[in-house]
Amino acid sequence: MRVAAEVEDALSSGMPVVALESTLFAHGLPRPRNLEVARELEALLRAAAVVPATVGVIRGSPVVGMSPDEIELLGSTDVAKVSTRDLPLAAVEKVNAATTVAATSWLAHRAGVRIFATGGLGGVHRGASRTFDESADLHALSRTPVTVVCAGVKSILDVGATLERLETLGVSVAGYRTERFPGFLVADSGFAVSWTLDGPEEVVAAMQARDELFVGAALVIANPVPLAEQLEPAVHDRVLAAALDAAAAGAIHGQDVTPFLLEYMQQASGGASLEANVAAVRNNVTVAAAIARALAAK
């Protein structure tokens, strides 16, 4: 694993650092908008005096803190998507790859980066009682003590089942200034959260309590997309239903389901779902930066 000198220096000097996920732009957003967003997110962190650590795999080697050229490589070419289990195989094959939430969390933790911002988490897929289709993100978070700022789980998933699995796996979940669990593209998934944290200092206090109690799982900070920028809920429900029907008709399954559904929703909503996605990620990065600064000030 290679950690960028800038990231190493920041960590050793106690400066705030936030990890970013490469699958978000390599597989989750269309070109060329994906690279614009990747650069914007790093710029947001730098403007907040936070060092960005975008995570990916370059020629088989995991990198925490990719260079601009490496980010452009992953965002402009067809690359693999790797979870934690795939990292040793990617190393042998020396491939370029984008890292999922699971792999990004693990690599960030290994490098000493404690805070990670993404869009929506993976989770339990609809119909999982029949297919057993569940994202590796959940198990990775159960054994990786990072703090993940996200807009809930992707609304294309079974949100209720995902929350149950997070509870079973011992992953702490708190709404950020909300009592409702966000639904990625919409601010409210229809489910409540048991705990609410009202600012970055409270998040840092929870992180410190987790460390003192030797809780080895992640802390998920569920941060809703701003209401003014969410996908209108009625539109969301309509295009999601159509996307699910299309996926079933096309026998789409496994890792292909999420990108298929997101692309279908983007087209069916006239690009509105894409804008809500970007707004959610931007908001998560802003909150993660505030938490990182509060942690560095301790």
C-alpha cells in the first residue's frame, strides 16, 4: 500500500484528513462529469484546510491519496471495481481499480485516516431473502473503526433490512442533525434513527468514546441531502419502480445491479437524480471536513 507523502505528513503533524472513495466517480457518475466532481470534492476539502485522501488501486497497488493524474486515469478509462476481498487478486494482476466503501474504509483505516466521506452506502438488496445479495460494505464496517459520513444507504436497496443488518453487525448509526434516516437521493427514507448528533464536536466525542470502549466497528453519520437539492420524492418513487422493473426484465444481478439502476434513474429523471447524487456527496464532504477539523483541534 502506498500513502501519499502529503497524507503521511498531515497525519504525522495532526492535520485534518478525509478519505474519499474512487468508485463514486469511476463507476457512479457519467463521464466527463465524474472527473469534474472528483476534482471538486478534493477542492472543497482543501478550501476547508483539510487534506484529501482519495483511495484507489494503481497497477495493483492500493493508494491512499491519489495524484491528479491517477484520479484522471481511474475516471477516464474502464477499470475494475474492487472490494476488500479483491485487493490481493488485484495486486497479483496489477490492475487499475476503483475501491468500494468496504475497500476504501479498510485502506483508509490501515493508513491512519479516521474519517471517510461518500455518497450512499451499499446494503441489503431487495429480494435478498431469495438471492442473499448483500453488500460487503456492511461486514467491512462491522470490523473497521472509521467514521463514515454518508447520505444513508442507496435508496435502490432495502433500507429497512439494511438498518436491521447494521444493528445486528454492531455498527453505530446516528443521524446528523436529523431524527430521520436519509434515503440518499431523498432526505427521508421513511425510517427513523435512534440517535442524533448535532454537530462535529458531538461526532468527535462519540469517536473518542468508541475508542475508549474498544468498539471495533464503524460510526455511520447519516447526513441527509439538503431538502432544496433532493430528488422530488414522487419522482424518485416513480423512476425507481421503473428501474427495478427494467432490471428484473433484463435479468441484471450482482455487482451490475447498482450501476444499472442509478443510470436508469438518471436517464428517466432527466438528470435530476444525478444532480441530487452530487449534492448529497458535496454535502457529506463538507460535514466530514468539519468533523476532521474538530478532531484535529482536540
